Amino acid sequence: MERLLEVAQLRVSFPSESGPVSPVEDVSFDVHAGEIIGLVGESGCGKSLGALALMGLAGPTATVSGSARYGGIDLVTAPQKELERLRGRDIAMIFQDPLSTLNPIMTIGAQIAEALHLGAERRQSSQQIQKTCVSLLSEVGLPQPAARLRAYPHELSGGMRQRAMIAMMLAREPALLIADEPTTALDPTVQAQILALLKRLRQQRGAAILLITHDFGVVAQTCDRIAVMYAGRIIETAPVEDIFFRPRHPYTAGLLRARASLGGGERPLEPIPGIVPPPGGRPKGCSFEPRCALARPECRLSAPLLTGDAHKFACHAPLPARYSRPAEPARSLAWPVA
Ligand SMILES: Nc1ncnc2c1ncn2[C@@H]1O[C@H](COP(=O)(O)OP(=O)(O)O)[C@@H](O)[C@H]1O
Ligand code: SF4
Ligand SMILES: [Mg+2]
């Protein structure tokens, strides 16, 4: 399958009083054209920062290294002007906080119309544009969509703003959409609507989607492949069925046992003991070692490398290939969304 984005050894560091710290330490994964790949992991693992770094938005104090190849361009070294051009057209990002994207002094309708102008519908008449805006707002489940076109962001509730921003990003018809916790703040019905919309964007327009979430329910419903992130590294990546039924990394297996609760409000089913180590305080060997029931002496000595083909994992003592979670062999992938 054609690789749309190839991320290799992405690292994001910041200066600190005790020397540079790297919340994103070593991130490598590919996004294939037309697929939905889920990036999962507990809060504080570096998912959002990694995505922002790909877009050239990690901030002025960040040092970004490694590479992220998109259509012959390395997003890590590309000049800001080139990144701005890509962000306007090819790559769109949905942020957790809609206010960071919406312009407070422009109506929702004007902002979606502007996004349509950047997307494929450039030659539409103003009447057609208005119609498309209304249909986009109704697709994201915004009540009274025609009236909302004249509203300013502050006149909408948080959930409505989130949906307006999603409509704006869909209007651009990006080749790659990076969606960072796009449905976390939304109620389950709207959440399901938005996930269906993302799937449709992929089906109808062939867009690839990098879906960042702490919620395994969301990835089960939406993704083709999953990359699991822990303490600044990708520690396992595989097709969705392999991750759910044949996880090889003890952290992935732990997340599955604690699913629906990685960073959200619900009580864990079986929480992973301990916490994600902060960027400045990670162990020398495997970062998961202090929390891992399967740790061996060598796990303290060196960080395992990510190896494998379609199913990659980074662990000195992986779970057996035929391991399946014994308590839930017959459970369907369509778990309820948290
Ligand atoms: N601008 C920054 N300066 C220093 N540390 C940062 C900065 N941005 C993010 N971090 C650190 O990066 C780590 C990962 O954060 P984040 O990417 O938001 O995690 P996630 O999205 O997985 O919850 C956190 O420990 C956070 O404090
Ligand atoms: S390398 Fe060792 S400590 Fe790390 S996850 Fe694997 S078994 Fe556990
Ligand atoms: Mg985040």
C-alpha cells in the first residue's frame, strides 16, 4: 500500500533547568493512503506533541529531529512557508480545543466557506457554497445549521464549536487528516456521528486519517491499524485485530485490560499499576519496566528496539504470538464507546 506519511525517529526536545528533556523520544510509524490509523496511549505519552511537531507547530522552544516524509517533502526540515501551504491544503488537523482553530471574529459560515475555498470546491457559486456549508454543519450534527452560519464561535457551546471546527476541516477535503481526541468532549451519540463521518471521508475521498485517542472503544470502531505510544516512543504497531486479540507488548495488553479508562473519567476495569514516567524521569532501560509484571533484569539495561514487519513491537520479553486474552476470547471488536 502506498505510504502517504513516513515518520522515522521523530524526537521533540525542550530545554529545562536540568538539561534538555524529550517528551517525544523516538517515534516511527507510517500512514498508508486511505487508511485510518489510531495513535493510542495514556495521557502524557507525547501523542499531541508528536502530532504538533509533524505540523511544524511544536513551538519556538522545541528542537525537532528525525524525519517525516510526506510526498517527497520532509516535514521536519521543510521551511515554514511550505508547511503553511501544506497545512492549508493537503494536511488538516482537528485539535482537542476548538478555540485554537476557530477565528473569534469571523462567523462560522465565513470560516467554513474559507475552508471550502482551500478544498476541492473552489469554483462553487456563493449560493452553492452556502448550501454546502449547511449540509456540512448538518452532517456533523449541529442543530439548526442554516442559522448557525451567522453565529460567531462564542455564541456556540463547547460541543457545538468542536463540531463546527470538524466541519471546517472536512470542508478542506485533506489528503491527510490528523484528529487529536476529536470526540472526547462530545456525548456518545454525537461521537458516533463524528466517527462515521471520518470513515466516510476516508471511503468517499480516500483521505488518510491519523486518529489520536486514549479510548480503545473509538479505535475499535474506526481504525485499520493501531500504533501504541508509551513515554515518548511507539512500542507496538499492527493491524487492529492483532492489537486487540494478539498483543505482544505487555503495555498494550495492560491498556486492553484497563480499556475505556486510559485518561477519561470512567473507572478502570483493571488499571495498570503506577504512572507514566515524566519526560525528565524515565528509566534508562525500558520505560515501562517499573510497571511491568514481566520485567527481566535486562529490561533495566537497554531500551528495546521496535522490530517486526506488519506487527512491530519493542519488548525484550514479548507475550507469545498465540497469546489471546483468556477472559474475553469471544468479545466483539465493537465495544461500547466510553
Ligand atoms: N512546550 C512544551 N514544553 C515542555 N514540555 C512539553 C511541552 N509540550 C508538551 N510537553 C510535555 O510533553 C509531554 C507529552 O504531552 P502530550 O503530547 O500533551 O501528551 P498526550 O497527548 O499523549 O497526552 C508532557 O509531559 C508535557 O508536559
Ligand atoms: S522490555 Fe521488559 S519491562 Fe519492557 S515491556 Fe518488555 S518485558 Fe516489560
Ligand atoms: Mg493529547
